[in-house]
Amino acid sequence: MAKGEFLRAQIVMLRGLGYNQNEISVKLGVSQSTVSYTLREVNQKAREEGDESTYTTVIASGYGPVIVKAAGILFSGRL
């Protein structure tokens, strides 16, 4: 899995958990504009293909396990 895909999974997961863009950028060590761009891409895809289709694509493309792995790394000892 490409580094970019893993970062995208982490950003989506943290946003889903309620973190704002600044908090995500600090936590992941990336710029806020990277977070914003990534979320904008995901939101655009959801608008074009529908929320359910986007969710299915995310899970089917392997992001499900990546999100679980990202959660384990980000929240080790706190889950």
C-alpha cells in the first residue's frame, strides 16, 4: 500500500473521530493544506459517486484494514 493511501486513511479516520484539520495536521506531521486537500478529494468523490458508493470504494480498496492499523498506531495504549 502506498504511503499516500495510508496517510489518506489516517486523515479520514481522524476527521471521522471529530478532529479538526489543524489537529490532524499536527498529529500526523503534515501541513494543514495537505489535510484540507485530502478531505476535499474525498468529499468531491462522495458528491460525484454518492456517500454509499464512496464508503464501499474505501472499504473495498483496502482502506478498512489500513484504518484499523492507523488507529492502532495513532492510539496505541489508548484503545
